[in-house]
Amino acid sequence: LEQGQEPQEEQSVLAGMPAQFVQGEELQIKAEELRTRDLPVSASRGDICDRNGNKLAISITADSVSASPPDVVNSGDAEKSALFLSEKLGLDYAEVLKNITSKKSFVWVKRKVDFNISQSIEDKGLTGINIVQETQRYYPKSSLACQLIGFCGIDNQGLEGVEVACDKWLSGADGRVVSEYDGIGQAIPQAEYEYIAPTDGYDVYLTIDENIQYFCERELEELMASDVNPKSASILMMNPKTGEILAMATAPEYDLNDYKSADSSLRRNPLISDSYEPGSCFKIITSSAALEEGTVNTNSTFYDPGYVMVAGQKIKCWRYYNPHGSQTLVEAFQNSCNPAFVKIGQSIEAKEKGLFYKYIKAFGFGQKTGIDLSGEASGIMIDQNKLGPVEVATISIGQGIAVTALQLVTAVSAVANGGTLLEPQIVSKVVDND
């Protein structure tokens, strides 16, 4: 070298060293990713049981078809493999070929296939094509409590009902097998591999009773087939002392094991998501508030001429053609007399403006109950500043207000248990692996 000339080759080597030194950890991770591959090991999703341990949702094994694209490409039989797989699995040939020859180290060809099909693929012995055991959801009782239990997606993730509400307990965590491969994508013989075990999900016990649920659904089935011929019908049962839901049934139902074939409207749970005018059932709330405030008592009497006039509006009794006449509070209950309950509602508001609404809200109306299910509605209430004499009268008989069935059964349970408004319970307990 002439004096003052820099050695070019040495300079380039030295120039690269600082970057390698600074990025050493990052480059090490990338190198490890290139020589290792993960094979997933599915966790078993926890069971859903009724309060007595009867299984309503379980996990069973299912075969899925996967591919190692480097192995497929190196075999030289990618086209033949793609043709065979597309015919067996009912997939597009071009898509299969593109998938199994991609730049990835692991791909799914088709998940959770029929056992006989997976066996025929395994027997074929295609290089780079593997059968992986996964788990999938199975519902032993088919459609029992379907709107309540809900269902899972292809990755065993909860999508509806209890399956999604309790997903954090049910799902568990998948494991994996980490293996070493060489530079051309072939498994290294006798190389070390790491097995990371999956963590299975916890079992969730519901408050419902399978037998009570069955009886409710049987009654609904008979009702749907009767001359009444409703579009839908539901039954909700609660223990008023604990707030535990014992049954939550809706007809028509659908098969949880084939939920994709069911109309999406059947998957909704109308007992918590639909609001409706409660009608005469709401008279329980009206009279409870009046008795508590002392504006009426069991000796109070009412007269029914077939209607009642409120702010110039005529509100008829359901038996306007044959009025109930003079009656006691107990008889007004027996007769479900509209004019009598309008007078009862008016007596509450006469004592203190806005007092009737205070009781309605205290009974939980106009707000969610807090049940552990998604899609719950709050119901519909007229703004209090728009509450006039006619509105007070109609709400007293369960009109002009919209509630959910869950709100109503919770409120009536508070009457039955002596005045304690309970949060509805659908989960009894969660049991871990121990």
C-alpha cells in the first residue's frame, strides 16, 4: 500500500461490526425464528355444566390438516399434493397450491375436518402435509338452553351467550412444540425440541337446572304447536331469595352443533335483549310502592264504572262492558282492574311529585340488571320531566313503559323476598384444574 491509503476490505469489515454489536440481540432472535418452527397444541376448553354438574358444553378432539410449505416444496410433489387435497377437502386447487407453497413455515389447509377424510389424507403420506389434533366444541343436549349457552368459533373462541361472557375462564391457553430445521427447511435429525404444554380452561357451572330447563322448553314446544301459534315465546325462572336463574328458555330454538345453519334471529336472547310493555304484571310494582308509602291499605276501596278519566282522557278497564263496580284492594288485584290501579298510581304521585318514578327506578327499571351476559337492554322510560297525569296513569297499569323480562322477574322477586333487589346470577361457580 502506498503511504496514506486506507485498506478498503478491512474498512468494510470494521464498518459492519458496530451494527452487528448493537443489533446482536435482534439478529439472534431472527436467526432463531429461521431455524425453529412452532406446531400448535390446542388447549381443551372448559366444560359448561348446570348447577348439578350435568354437562351442557364439552370439548372433543377434531382433526385439522396443516402443511409445512418448505417440506412440500422440497418434495417436488407440490402440484400432486395440492390436487389430492383440493379433491378430498372440497377446496380450490389454485388456492391450495398457493397456500402449501407459501413463504411461511406453517399453514392450515383446512381445520376440523371429518375423521374419515383426515385418515385418508394421513394414509396417503404426503410429504409436508400433517394431521394435527385440535379440540372443538360439542353440545350434548343439542338445543337445550341454546340462546343462553351460545356457541364458539373455529378457534374455540366464545361468540354468543355464556361462551363469550365466560370466555376468560373457559378458553385456557394453547401450547406448542418448537422444533429445529436446517437452512433448506428440513427437520434436523435428533435435534432438540421444546414442548410447551397447553393450559386447559376452567369449568363453569351455571345456576340453571337442566331438568327445570327441559320442562320449560317442553311447555314452550307445546305452546308453539297449539292454536295460539305464536311467533316466539319465552319462560324465565328465578329464585327470589338468591337471584339465581333456574331456567331461561326461548322458542323457537336451534341446534348449537349446527349454529351456522340457523337464522341469526334465533340466536338472540329476547329475555334480556327485548323490551316490551309489561301490562298488568306491572301492577305488582304499583301496588307495592303504594302500600310501602301508605297511600293505600288492604281496607282501601275503589269503584270501577268501566273507565277512568285522566286529564280529559278516557282509560278503559279491560272489562269495560261489565264494570267491576265497588271493590277492595284485594278484589282489585283479583280483577286486575285498570281504573283501580290508576287511582293507586295517582295516590303515590299525589303524596310527592316524582315519588312513583323513584320507586320504579328503585325496582331496577330503566337500567341494566348487571347479569353476566352480553346484549342486555336497559328498557325504555319516559323522561321524568315529561311525566304528566296521563303518563302516570298508563304506567300504573303497565303501559307507556318498556321493560325486559329479566328486569321484571328481578323486580317481582324483590317483592317476593321482602324488598331486596338482587343482581341476577347465571354463574354458580368456576372450577379450575384442581
